[in-house]
Amino acid sequence: MIDVKPFKAILYNREKFRDFSKLVCPPYDIISKSAQRDYHRLSRYNFIRLILSNIRPSDTKDNNRYTRSAKAFNDWLKKKALVKDDSEGVYFYQQQYKHLGKSTDRCGFIGLLKIDKDLVRPHEHTHSKPKEDRLELIKKVKANLSPIFVLFPDIAGYIKKMAGLCSGSKPLISVKDAYGVLNRLWRVDDKKMLESLRVYMRDKDIFIADGHHRFEVACLYRDMLKYNLPDFSERASYNYIMAYFTDMSAGSLTIMATHRLIKDINKGLSGRLLDKIAGGFVIEKAKNRKNFLELFETNSATSGVFGLYFKKEFYLLRLNKPLPSDKFDCLDVSLFNRFLLAEVLGLTVEDKSIIYSADISESIKLVDSGKAKIAFFLRPTKISQMKEVVLEKRKLPPKSTYFYPKLLSGLVVHKFETS
């Protein structure tokens, strides 16, 4: 049975802060090194100091990025820069954004989700390094600093009902982020609505859209406590993870592709890269970036079509090998990993030379600046494909989906209580 419940969130103190754009930041896993520095400079209370504190050469076991995050978190609570909300509730979260010229509203709510590996369904495999990083952080701060992003079928329209409750009232927080997305947050504390919601969610299928590493880490942390704490309680809040819930059938879900960049390749392979790719692909050289994007879009319905940016030139790659018999191995991300990453480059998905980006322009800049040697462009995974994979108890490769926009970090925090 799915257990979703309200909570008293930790929020920035609205009596102390007015400009929330200086306080919030994106999720840790999409923040570049330069953006990390920029967010640190914005404010000594920017949330980056909790989710992605700087690494220092002098770091030790007892003084490091994780201990500094915990110290900052506790200091901010003592100074009332962060405060616990007055009443228990879930938090209606609206994001207004533009994608491909179209204005869209994505709405959902943030609440606590009982950790259950059998009922909460992931759709991607994960990397070990990010899990080690997030486990160290949660052990020190003892809180969910950012919500995971989950999907469920909202047949009865509870999210729309919440929107109606919040309509016309002033949000707790209203902030436009660095990507131009307007983020607004309201607390929903109507007791009848909350109880009805809890009953409604019990039989729902829950799919993780974003936050796979954090979910797995929350499971690990809960299991560690269960093993080590003599007074472990199933009722304690460390049995729950903070999650953002939105309707998986809503037209406001935008999935972008996650492109793959390779930081370095040896000179021997660089000189014969196109010849090696030609062993499995038909290669079409584009006249320019505009022509490439037109070709890429034209071939969007065909499996096994990729883009390549290499040595200032654009190419369209069409797989000319037989497709695998397993339908999930025929997804573009799986075909890329098999026929380009493994067969051409000799790499695995765990290789440290791989950079991920959801932005074609950013990918091109990274290659032009020398920070990467090659950019491969993929098309987005569809919601229907993701759902089919999960229902068959399968998983997509890491970084198969990029749900846009990302949820802001710094709006609400779930601090663990012991009972």
C-alpha cells in the first residue's frame, strides 16, 4: 500500500528574505562547476551550500563538504534563516515555463512518500559514485534537502482540486529561476483534503521520474538505521522521502533528450572515428548546424538515428545493422550504448570521460572550447516507453530521460524526526 502523508516543511524565513532568486538553485546533478561557483557567490544563504558545498584541498574525514553542509544547515536553523512551517500540509507546486515556443504549466504537490522498494517503481539504472556522494550527505544533514520527482495516474484530478484551493491566494514562495521558469508554492492544509488524498494515493502506481540516486540512498539510509538504532521506529520520518507528485497522463510533461559528450579519445581513434562509425552506420554530413537540426528532426520517428558533432562538423548517423530482438534494446539510448559507446568507443556507461547535457547548444560549446572532443545527440525517450519498461519490471540505462523543468532546490526541506 502506498503511504503518502503531509508534513511540516523547513522553509526559508520569509520575514528575513525577500529575493528568493538569490537563495534557490537547481538539483545538484545538473549544476556545472562554474554554476556551482556562481551560486556560492550569490548569497551566503544560497541552498548550494547545503546540497553541493565546495570541496577544499584541506578536507579531512572530520571537516569536508558534507560536514560543512550539516553545519550550515544547523546554523541556519538556529539563526532562523530556515524555519519550520506553522502547520502540517502538502505543498502545491506550479511551474510555468516555455518549451519549443509553447507556454506550459506543470502542477503537482510535495509530500512525504513511505519508502518501499517493492511499490515505488524506478525506470533507470543508477551510477555508484553519485550514490556514495548523496549517502554521505544524508548521513550528515539527516534530512531530504530536495524532493524526488514521481509520476502517478491522477484519474480523479486531485491536483486540479488543489489548484482550485490555491487559486486566488498568495503563494508562500514565488521565484523565477535561472532558466526563466516561474516557480510558485502554496501550502495545502485542509484536513479533509489531506485525509482524502492519503486514502486516494494508497492504490496508485508510483513511477520515479527523477531522483533515482536519492531514492536508493534513502532506502540505504533507512536500512542502516534499522540495523544500527536500538530504538528504530517504523513511524519515524526517516522511513519517508520527500517527493513531488504529478499526473503522468498530463500534457504538461516535457521529456528532453540527454546528450552524451566524450571528454577525451586517443589520437589513433580520433583519426579513424568516422571510419569506425561507418562500420555500423550510414553517415550523412550536414552542411551546417541548421541543416543538421532539420535532418535530425526529419528522422525523429526512426530508431537508431543519432547526431554527431566532431571537429566542427555535424553528421547524421543512421544505424544499418539489424535491430536487437528485445524491444527495450531497440530504444535509442540502448542502441547508443551498444553500437556507439561500446563498439566504437570501447566505453561503458560508468566511464568518467562521459559528460551529459540536455542542451544541444551547450554541448556544441563544450566541444568548441575543448572541454569535450565529441558530442552525440539523442532523441527523447517517450513517457509511454518509460511506463512500458517499468510495468515489465525492467530498467532503462542511466540518464535515459530528462524531465523539464527541473524542480528547484531550496523551496522545502524534510528534516527527519525520530518518532
